[in-house]
Amino acid sequence: MGGSQQDTGGASKPKRADARRNEGVLLDAAAAVFVASGVEAPIRDIAAEAGVGTATIYRHFPTRADLIVAVYRHQVEALAETGPSLLVTGPSPYDALARWIDLFVNFVVTKQGLAKVLQSDDPCFDPLHSYFVERLVPVCGQLLDTAAASGEIRPGMDAYSLMRGVGGLCAGAGGNRGYDARQMVELLVAGLRQAV
């Protein structure tokens, strides 16, 4: 897919655990810098955030596009893996859903910082939206179905529609400091509750 080193197929050797951990640190640092300063932030800022030299960043991610794609995929994977674990560890399915939606809001805010790049003509970014939908809609659907089966929310809510609604509420903030997207999303999720 688009030349990202994340999609090299089965021919490459799996990374060692410490290499995966180090890459995760770099991706978390890049995500934080992208949110604060945009995706055009200097690589040295990302390196400083991660506590490494710039050569380390370039060794893992030869181009800025490689880094952006990797950050996006890293965040999608973390969010996808969190959903099922919240169902196991949360006090109730509704609480798991609400917590996951809160984490999704964090992701959407980061993604908004990447929106300019994701809408670019660079073909390496084309598959990212499909990847996002394929990985996250089923997780949201599982959370919704489990909360509905427990009687905590109304049945029949469509995961994709809910996620689009959350995205729309987050996008509504724009540069308006008086608008609290998170509060609006909390109201949306509270509205899913089953009337008693």
C-alpha cells in the first residue's frame, strides 16, 4: 500500500520486541508533536520528544510520509485493541462504550491535525480511510451490540453513523474556544441510554 514500510508483506523478518517498543515510543512522540505543531513540525522536535537523535527517526521512517502513515496506523491499532479490553475490564458495557468513544475523540483530534496531509494527492495516504473503517467500525459495533444486549442502550445503533457523528461534533470546534466538543460527544453518548 503506497510504499509505506508498514506494508512490506510476509517477506520481511518480524521486528524484535525492543525494536517494536522503540518504534512505539517514536510514534507516540510524533503524534504528540503533530497535535501540538502540525505534521510539518521539524523532525528534530519529534526526536527531542522521543529522547533520540534525528538519525534514529530517519532510520525507522525514511520520509515524512512514512512517519505520518505509521502514526495514523499506530493510533488506529491502539484504539482497535482497546475496545475489547474495555469490555473485559470496565464496570459495564455502557461504561466501556463511553470510555472508548472518549479515546476515539482523542484520536479524531489527532487525525484533524493530519487532515491536510490525508487529503493530499500523495497516493500513499489513499488506503488510510479504508483501513480506519475496517479496523474501528467493527470494534465500535461490538461495543454497541454488547451495551444493547445488556439493556443499557437502545438497540440498533449503527457504529459507522455514531463514529461519523462524533467526528462531526469534533470538527465543529474549528478554532472556537467556546465550543467543547468533548462535552457535546458526552451528550451524544448519554443519549444512547435506554429509557427506563
